Amino acid sequence: MRNIFTFVTKKRILYFILAILAVVIFLYALLWAFSFKTYPMKFGVSFSPEYAVYLGLNPDDTLDAILSLKPAFIRLAVPWNQVEPRERVYNFSTFDLMLNKAKKAGVPVVLTIGQKVPRWPECHFPSWTTQQLPEAREADLLSYIKIVVNRYKDDENIDLWQVENEPFINFTFGECAMFNSGSIAKEVAL
């Protein structure tokens, strides 16, 4: 009699465990099925005149060819070292030209600014900032951002602003020894 009771008890425990396991699997599958979210995707391209030159291409012709494809948007960077190659000396000619071409083509722009913008060396500090103390460099960084934003803030073809490119990835790459992640909140606020 005792063997039958033990067998029935073990069988009940096994069924109970299997039932709990089945419920857990069912709930997991249900949550997994409802976790899929769909977002409208828009695919665009990034363009860098320097990279076009590196590849042996004419930057103007390359940009024209890209814009003729009518991407959903084009990401253009405004590297600090090119906008302000010398302290307080600004050159926007390349960026004005690219933005005008995108506008003429009807392609919205994502404009990237900050210490770290797309393409090697990732961080694009002007050479004149290398001898500065971090506080002075940050003040000049914020000045550059303010000048760029004020110049282009009314451009209706700029769809989005990207402040920094991949600033919080968990590994380092590029030449970014002077990168200051503590400035990002100030950059965004500005």
C-alpha cells in the first residue's frame, strides 16, 4: 500500500511540476509574441566629403550621385576641426553647399555636431585645442556648437540634429583621447 501511495504522490508532484513548467513556457511565449513592436523604418545614408576624397572620388560629384538616389534622409557631419580650423575663424562653405544641394534634391538632413562625428578619426578636435585645459576646450566646444546651431537652426530641411556620434558605446575606438562625455548633457541642452 505504501508503494502505491508513494507512486501516486510522486506522479502528482511530477504532473504539478510539468503543469507549472507549461504555464511558464506559455506565459513566456505570450510575452515574447507581444513584445514585437514595429516602427516605421526610414533608411538613409551618411556622407563625408573627406571620405569621398580618401576613396579617390570627387566629393561634389559623389554627393550629387547620392542625392539623385533620393534617400529618405542624408546624415551630414559638421566636424569642429573643419568649421573652426583656427581659433575664432569659421568656414561654413562646404557645409552650406552640402545643405543647399540636399535641399534642392528634396532630401531631409540629419546634421551631426559635437566632439565626435562620423568617420575616422571619430573625434575631430581642431589642432589648436590640443594644448588647452579641459575646461577651456569645453567652453570652446560649446561655442562651436552654439555657432553651428544658430547658423542652421532655421533651415527647414534639417529634419534631426545628432549631438555626438555613438558617445556611450562600451568600447573605445578612434582617436578620441580628449573626448569628454561629461560635456554631452551641456551640448544637448545648448
